[in-house]
Amino acid sequence: MKGEGLETKQNPPLLVRIAKILLRFTVMLSVTMIIYNTILYAMKVMGGDDYLSKESLKKLSYVGLGLVLALSSVILINVIRSISTTLLRV
């Protein structure tokens, strides 16, 4: 019989696919911002400007917080997806 023993691959829901695309974009943007702000921080420290170096550190912490929020949103979406698929199988 044709197709016997083959498991079909189920595509993830649209929300999960969109979340993964947005996560990739967020990670690329975050890495770019981390590199930029690190270079900016190094230039400000070498220049002796204490106020601007603190501002650069603040921006770095905002980028890190944004990255953590983005990763936690994907985790939350996956938890909701697993709960909903479990409940719908009944």
C-alpha cells in the first residue's frame, strides 16, 4: 500500500511561523544594536565622556531586555500551542 509507514509532517500554525520570522528579525537587529552600542561605548570611554558612556550602557541594557522579551514571547507561544493541541485532540 502506498504511503504506509510514512509519517506526514505537520506544518506549524501560522502564529508560530510568524513568531519565528519575527524572532529571527529581532535577533538580527539586536545583535546589530549590541555591536553598534559596544563600539559607541568603547569610543566614549576612550574619549573620557562619562555621561555618554552611561547612556551607551543604558542602551545596551535596553537591547538586552528587548531580546529577553522576544525570546520569552516565543516560549509563551509554544506553551500555548502545546496546550491547545493537547486539548483539541480529545
